[in-house]
Amino acid sequence: MQLRACHYDDNNDILTVVDSDGIIYRYPCYEIENSIEMHTAVRSRLRWLKENEPYAFAELVIQGDLKQFAE
């Protein structure tokens, strides 16, 4: 999937992604992160990534690499 736009809403902890076909996806970050067991330091890095590099965070979620990032 090619990403055209990406925005993280920190009020609702939702990542909104628009792909190259114009389809909009909304990912509930809290639920995704809670499904993976991780340390506090990893949660902190993920928070920074969501807020500062939402495209990188979206790639991890879409490709299913979030668990590997957390390890």
C-alpha cells in the first residue's frame, strides 16, 4: 500500500491514513499497542514516533512490524 497522507490525532489516539487510491483507514493506536506486550520505554518511543513521524508508525502498523519494533 502506498501512503498518500497520514495524520495522528493525539486527542483520540487515532492514526488516519489515506492510501494512493484515496481509501481512508483509521487505526486505534491504543488497541493496537495493547495487543502487543511491551515495556514502558518502547511505549515512549512509539508515542514519539506517532507524534513526530506518523508515516513511519503507519508503515509499522500496516506491514505488521510493530511487534518486532517492540522487541
